[in-house]
Amino acid sequence: MALESVMLAMVGPWVVKHWALLAILATCLSLLTAVCWLLTYYIRICLNIFVDTPPPLSMNPVDFQPVEGEIIRFRSYDGVSLRGMHVTAPRGVPYKGTVVFCHEYGSDMYSCARYTRPLLEVGYNVFTFDYRAHGQSSGMDYTPLQWPSDKELGDTLGACAYVESTLRAEGREPSIGLFGISRGAGAGLLAAAADPNIKAVVTDGAFSTETTLTALMKRWAHIFATVKLVYKNHPPAFWNLLCWILMRFAQPKLKRRFPSVRKALRDMQPRPIFFIHGERDSYIRVDQTELLHETAPSPKYLWIVEKAKHNQAVVTDPKAYAARTVAFFDKHLAGLGVPEECITSAPAVEEVA
């Protein structure tokens, strides 16, 4: 009791003297605890959104006439065995170049027929492949997501390296084009930033993970924030911080990285890119592709297709889709003297010098 009395006598005056400082510290600690709790709550819900939100698929296996070619096996950059297929232009049509096709999440290599048949008809060879855990490629212990990761990047680079080595063996230049859909578009842009032999890129429904995820979190904030005043008044810095923290949690948990497509475009050596996006895409909003278009180096093109939903531009306006993608590769891969108007013939398409 005597010791307690002495301690109280010593501490009491100090507390009285520094009560304001202690009140400030207690308030800061309370605020920090509240912020940590709020972020933890958000992160837990956002991880579920990140993992469990499938995009709408734009196709069924029987809604187009498939193409056939030579089936081969090749390796991703990390050694996973993948299935690919060489599809060649009709006999007698002069060769113009080779385009690597990158399918969307949940699809397979045969979906190339929907998008690249016009290219085949005018002289382009197409190499299409199944991403890991898709079609007949290996990696069934891998759980794919709709976001392009370093795994899909490795698959794309492996496909490009295989095609380039094949072209060299045939005595041809290893320059190639790339045609990517949705997640395949993102993986293709990441690959183009790393592989200078990719000379021209067409994307349909492209997006960057962090900007799209931030938009989705804002759109669905009412799911995990019951007080409207809270989630309606978060500044942009909060969402950017939340996305950054989410990625720090998601990447080790899912055992993969999610590179930024937007940053890759910002640092990319200039090469022609043709961005296509559906005006009525409710999953990946138009502004996501517009952000990528703004970030990309010139020459670059943007076509917002009226009335088209996610990856549906080729169905909504197939003639224009065929004409513009062929004209783009003719000009920027085959090196033909194609007028700009053949790519930018409609008001919805613009080219930035």
C-alpha cells in the first residue's frame, strides 16, 4: 500500500500537468484504431470482390464457326506446358504477317475465329493458344482470375517467343502483331511493353487492374459501408490507398503479382495500339479504356462501338470491326500504304498524333 501511495503521488502531478498531451495522444490512438479497423473491414470485403467477381462472357462455344490449324505444345516463361495452334492463311494468299491472339478469361484458343477470321482471309497467319488452366493447357492447380497477372504475362511472352523463334527458323523477320480480348488484352499490353518484336497491338475491352478495381470498389461501396455518409465522402486518396493495401494482401495470398497495365503503357516504347471498347459495357466501363488510351504513346487509336456490350463490338458491327482491324495491321504490321481513314473512318474512332 505504501508503494502504491508513493507511485500515485509521483504520477498524479505529472498527469495533471500533461493532461492535454495525454488527451491528444488518446484521441490519436482512438482515430488510428478506428482507421485500422475500417481498412481491415474494407480489405476483407474487397478481397472477396477481387476474387469472386466474374466478368460476363461474350460467347458460347458454339456461337461461331471455329477454325482449325496445327496443334503444338510450348512453354510459358515459368515452364508451364501450354497448348497452341498455328492457323495459316488460305493457300495462294500472299503472306502479310503473323498475329498472336490472346483470348479472354474463361474462353479458349478457338475463340480466335470470331475476331481474326478476316485477318486470315487477307493473308495473316494467326497463332492462338490456351492460357494456363484454360482449354487443354496445363496448370489445373492454378485458379485463374479475371485480372491479368504475371502468370498470364508469362504465358503471353512464351507464346510470342515461340512464334518469333518459328519465324526466324523460316527465314522471316520476327516482327509480330498481337490481338487481345479483355484480360488477354491486358496481358498482351504488358507483353508488348517487354517485347520489342511486338510491332502492333489491337485490344478489345482492355483495362488496368488497379484503376478498374478502384472503380468497382466505389461502385459497390454500399455493400460494405452501411453509412452512406462514410463511403460517399472518401477522398480519391483513400481509394488509392485502399487499392494499394488490397494488392499488398492479395498478391502473396494468391501467389501471383498483378502488374499495372497503365504503368506499362506509360513506360512503353512507342508502337501502334488500337483500343476497341463497347459503349454499353457495364462490367469494364468505357472510361477505363479511355484512361489507357490517354496514357499510351502515339500512334494510338480509339473506337468506342455504339450499342456494344463487353467484348461484343465484333458482333454489333462485324463489317466495321473486320475492316478496321485489317486496315490497322495492314498499315502497322505489314507496312502497306493504308490511309489513316481506313482505320479512323467513323466519328467514334480517333487517332492521336
